[in-house]
Amino acid sequence: MNAVKNRLGEDQIRKEKVVKPLWAFPWEYRESFLIAFGLVVTGLLLQISIGKEVEAFKYPFNVILMGGFAVLTILIHILFKTNPIIKWLRSVPASISSIVALLVLVSIMGTIPQANFTQGVEKDIFGFSHMTTSWTFLITMLFFLTTLGFTTVNRIFPFRFKNVGFILNHLGLWIAVVAGTMGAGDLQRLSMDLYEGQPEWRAYNEKGQIVEMPIAFKLNNFLMEEFTPKLAIVNNEEGKLVEGQNSMVIIEKGNQYEHAGWEIKVEDYLYESVRVSVGNYQPVNEEGAAPAAKVSVTNLSTGEKVEGWVSCGSFRRQYEAMRLNNDFSLVMTTPEPKKYASDVTVFTHEGTQSEERIEVNYPLEVDGWNVYQLSYDSNYGRWSKLSVVELVRDPWLPVVYIGIFMMLFGAVEIMWTGYQEKK
């Protein structure tokens, strides 16, 4: 009797030690992560060998592809629902591995500057500096959307009301991601140079190609508010700023402080001025008038005192520094822009016109275009006669919003259902 029990115990231990062979169905986390890794490597090899960016599809081809992908997912689910590979594609291990692979690529994209968004960044051979248009990202995203699609369709067919929250969440995510990626080809991002008093309807893309727009703008006035300039001490030979506490102090009349062994006091400050003679500035209201400050500087070691004017100058006025000794000089920094905007007249294709203001972080919406204040002629500063605006049109943005709202409604439904079950 004891021998039989021992034999049964040995058989049980032997069964517990049996490990499922690799690639034997059903596939679990080992196979899932190996497949995800293989897809990433395949994408890298394609990127290295082909070397080109993946061209984004434009309308109507992107719509056909999205619709075909959705229909194909549904048909495969209906016809091959019990197939072990299809069952794996809608499993948790497949979903987790696709999400992890995508997150790794997104993390790389967030770490390495992207050529599509940062000027001066060169595209590398692996596609890391242009991640969203690389073969690696495309294949990984396709894997993610496939697992998400089969998981969602599995809850839709057959339909049960208790799955509404899950369906809204996952279908909304699928719609938002597909619209955001496949719709990238229809995104238009153009720049337009507006010169004061001249109507302009021609924009240009990142390749410098001219694009005639259905809307036109006339720059009436360029507006800029500036921060008060600062005082700084620089090395005469190297021109470098002398670091330390109070290395750059905002100019204010009556302000007094110490820096690098000097006591500095602002005797007077003029926001707009002109030099009428050596060591003499007067306030003036004219184009190109530059800030100027009268300062007295005392050497704390020797007691030697120096007085005079400093000015940052402008496109019309020469800058002026105060020489403290053979080694150092006191200078005024160029005022930094606080905010700037363009007052424009907008002409539409329908023949209407309106007076509008385009301000940084406050885009103007005209006929489906978002118009952003981009830059200006920095040589002229607040007297710039040039205003550069950016025009962006993304026809797929409403579809992305639909997906996001579906996810929100799904989350609310799931929380509400959970609350009702607890009652």
C-alpha cells in the first residue's frame, strides 16, 4: 500500500515538473515577448537596409486601408475564431507584449530629439531620430493594433450589454490610434511670411515648396511686449559673462547691488532713448529708440568709482558698454520678448474679411486651419515688419476626439457598473 502511494506521489511530482515546450499552443508570455522582439528586430533590419522613411498614406488611400484593416479583422475573427494563432492575438500575453514593445519605442522617441520637431537634428540609420516614420515603429504599431482589434471584436461578436464599457474603451483607443497614425499623411503644416501692409496667400512647406492657400492675410501691425533688460559684467578679452550671485540683475531705477567685487547702482533708466552726445541720453519716441541706463559702479577693493551710460542698442542705435577697468566692462543685455502678436486682416475664399489678432499660444481658427504666431525678424525686434505664422490643418483630429470621448464614456460605464454591483 505504501509502495502504491509512493508511486502516485512520484508521478504527481513528475507531472508538476513537466514544462510546456516552446512554441507549443497555447502561446503564453515567452512566445509573445519573443515574437514582439522579433518584430522589432525585423523593423530595425528593414530600416537599416531600406534607409528611407515610411511615406504616410493620404486620402483616400488611408481611408481604404483603415476600412480594409477593420473589415479584415472582423472576417478573420468570424471565420477563424478557434484558430490557435487568432486566439493568441486576442490573449493577454499578446496584448502585454505589444504594449511593452510600443512603450520601449515611445521611450526612445522621448529621449532622442526627433528630426520632425527639432531643427538641426539629422536622421540616423536606425530610425530613432524619426521614430514615427520608421519601419520599426510601423511594424510594432501594426502588431499593437492587431491585438487590440481582435480583443475588441471578440467582445463585440456576440454582443452582450455587459461588455459595453469594455468595447467603448478598446474601440475608442483603436479609433484614436488609427486616426492619429494613418491620418498623419493628411496633416498639413505650412509657414507664411507676412510683411506689413502686403496681402499674402502663399505659404511654404518644410521643403520650401510654395502652396497657394484658400485664405489670405494682411499684416496691419506687429506687437511685442519685452522684459526689462538686465545688467551684467563681462570679461573684456573673452567676452564671457562673469558668473556668480547677481550676475544678471533686472534694471530698475534706484536699484543697488554687489557683484564680483563691484557695487552697482542704477541712477536712471530710459526705456526709449537716443544718445544726443557722448555720455548723454535723452528720452525719445521713435522707431529704433533703445533702452539706456545711467549707472555708477564702485570697486569695493580700491574705492574707485566709475559713472556713465550703458545701452543694448537696436537695429538703428549702437550699443554702449561701460569699461570698468582693463579686464571687465558693464553691459546691458538685449530685452527678451515677453509676448508678441500680429494684428491682421483675414480674407477668405468666400469673399469675407475680418480683423483678427494672432498671438503666441492663442491660435486663430479660419476655415479649418489653425494659425499660430511663429516668429518675427529678430534683427528688428519689436519694430519688425515681418511676422511669420504657421498654418496647421488636421482633418483627422475630430476622429481622434471621437475615440477619446468613447474611452471616457467607457470608463464611466465601467465605474458605474462596478458601483451598481457593489450595492
